[in-house]
Amino acid sequence: MTATSAETIVRPARARTAADSAGVRRRQGFQHGGWFVAPFLALFALFVVWPLLRGLYLSFTDANISGDSANFIGLDNYREALKDPLMWDALGHSAYFTLLVVPCITVLALLLAMLAHHIERGKWLWRLCFFLPFLLPSTVAANLWQWLFNPGTGMVNHVFGLETPWLTDKSYAMLAVVITTLWWTVGFSFLLYLAALQGIPAHLYEAAKLDGANAWHRILHITLPMLRNITGLVIALQILASLQVFDQAVVIQDFGPGPEDSTRTFVQYTLEQGFTSYRVGYASAISIIFFVLIAAVALARMWLLRNREEGGR
């Protein structure tokens, strides 16, 4: 056998040995890593997957909170939900709240982040003031603004010389919830924008200055394009969070639906059906409908992001 023939035989054998060794290392790494992932998977299955499956099952029954045996009723709950005007009103209130909050909080967070990023004196104090409200519990923030919006003793009407019935008039009730939410949650989006601004290379601004670009041109052609991805993230997170609004809307109205039910959100209506009307099966059905809507929004955002990335290549 010649040396060339022997080498031809040995090379595939070495390749197979290397491939087998790599496969063994991957399996061992997966086995070892699996022990670290197992606690998370167990908790995820217990607190997310199981409640979701249980809720899906209950949505096809007439289950109630008393614990009586539930009877299978098929799609009756879903048919009733699609014809329920109160459910659609609650969904409309959540959508209206989302349309008001998302653009306002996105613009406000960006402006505050740019201010905190460029200010020189007391920079840490500004950042703390902008972010601190986000650390408050929702009940504390809602109770604070409930006092501020009080038509008799509240500071809002007193400072601005108004006589606006913020909490008792359906024309202003949702606006009061929006203002409360903006003050309470803008800190999170502010922090995301601030981190993104600090990641923009300084030499881009220096080069633009040398080319004669003014401050507005630098913002328009450098800052905003560099923040495009984080803006998409902020908008997506705010949409998902705003559609699920509950705490502040309920607390600011003393756990009621507001004047003429004007602040009753979808989540609140779901809880009312489950824990006030004791209709767990029906509440599960409208929860599944809401879950599908939220998932559709999230998937649409992912699809738009992927298409934009592919179009930019």
C-alpha cells in the first residue's frame, strides 16, 4: 500500500473521530446545561403553561368560582363573548388608552433621555428624578394622582386655576389615567433611551459638526436613525403593557369602572366576570380571546421588524 493510499484511508477516519468527539462534547454540554435550565423550565411550566392550558379548558365549560362540577358547553362562551357589547366596550377603552399612552410616552422618554444625556450639572440628580417614579408601586402612584386630581383639594386644579372634574366626568376620566401612567412609567423607557444614547459613537457628531451640521440636523440624521431599533422595542413593550392596563385605572377610581364605565379596561372586565359574576368559564374564554389579540400584536411586530431588517440589507 502506498503512502498516498494510506493517507486517503486515514483522513476520513480522523474526520469521523473529530466529528464524534464534537458530538460527544455537545451532548455533554447539553446535559450539564440542562440542569441549570431545568428550574426555569419547571417554574415556567407551573406558572405559565399550566394556567394557560387550564384556562383554555375552562373556556369550554360553564365553570364557576364555587367549585361545582363544570359541564362542557363547547364554543358557547366564545359565541357569547363575540356578541357581548360590554366586552367590546372594555376592549375599546384599552385600545383608546394604548393609542394615547404609546406615542406620548415614546416621545417624552426620548426628550427626557436627551436632556439627561446632554446636561452637565447635576446629571445624576436629573436621571434619578426621571426614573424614580417607576420604582413606586402602582397603588401608590394611583393614590397619589387621585389626590392630585381631586376637584376640591387637588393641586392640579389649584395650580392651573381649573375646575375640571378629572375623576367624575367620563370626558376626563381616561385622560387622568393616561397622565398618571405617563408620570409613573416613563422612567423605564427613559432608561432604555439613555443607554442607547450613550452607545452612539461621539465621532459621528464631531464629523457632522465639521461638515457644518447644526444641532437639529445632527438629531435628525444621527440620533434618530441610531435609535431606530430601541424605539421599536419601546413601542412594542408599551403596546403590550398598555393593552393590559389594570392597576392604575382601578385604584384611581376606587376600584370602580369609572363614570359611566369609561375607564373599565379589558382586564378589569375579565376579573369582574370571574370574581364578581363568578363565571370562571366565561372569564377564561375572554381571557383566551385577549391572549390571542396580544399574541397577534407581538407577532405583527416581529414580522415588521424582520421585513425592515431584510429590506435594509
